[in-house]
Amino acid sequence: MTNKLAIASDHGGLALKTVLKDMRPDIEWIDLGTHTEESCDYPDFASALADCLKNGEAKTGILICGTGIGISIAANRHKHIRAAVCHDVTTARLTRMDNDANVLCIGARVIGLNVALDCLEAFLKTDFAGHQDGGERHKKRVDKLG
Ligand code: RB5
């Protein structure tokens, strides 16, 4: 099992992606781009991250665009991805606990750096309740997602 964390963004999320990586040097990042300020298309980076999780290079990932919405929609087109846009610690924690989300989506133009860092921390440290005693209902629901 890998502990690497995949990360990707479009141009709207590039600055936040760079800062998150700088602020968490303890994390083994797989940075899938974008690497320049040039305008680009968020579905391309959602697909790159989905491929990275599919081939087992990482189990989880972070996607960032301006709102977090476009890149989450794109990521969720991939059957093995459960991507959630989170704006606070509670949504980041509960989407791991209830939905077994494997991708955290962040809107760089919507939340500040400290909230983004808190979301990341909550996302990484929370386990899926479906693997714990009494959590069968969560597993049943996630299984129904297909
Ligand atoms: C790019 O300008 C912007 O549309 C994108 O980052 C994202 O917010 C889309 O959902």
C-alpha cells in the first residue's frame, strides 16, 4: 500500500497547490500539474489524477480549481473516483467517514489557505466508517454508488 498523495490543479488552483505542497513537506506528493499559469482545462487534470489512482500509484488525491466544482464533476465521471468539494473541516471529515471519498476537491477562489490546510488534515486523518463496527450502512450506501 502506498502513502503517496496525488495532487493536480488547473491554472486557477496552481498557486494553492504550490503552497499546500510547501506547507506539508512531510507528505509524499505526486504532482500531476498544471505547472504553469497558462490557461488550461480542468478535465485533463482530473483525468490524470483518476489514472494515477487507478494504476495504484496513490490511493487518494487532491484536486484544485477555481471553485472545486468543475474538477470534481470531471473526476466523478471516473467510476473508481468519489470526489467531494469541501469548504470546511466538517465536510472534509464527513465525506471520508460517510462516503469513503478518495479525492478532496478544493476551490482556490472560494476558501483561504488555512481552511484548505484544515480540510486536507481532516481528509487525511479520517477513516471510512464503513470499515468500522456499526458502519455497515455506510458501506452499503457507498457500494450502491457502483
Ligand atoms: C478557470 O477559470 C475556472 O473556470 C476553473 O478553475 C473552475 O473554477 C471551474 O469549475
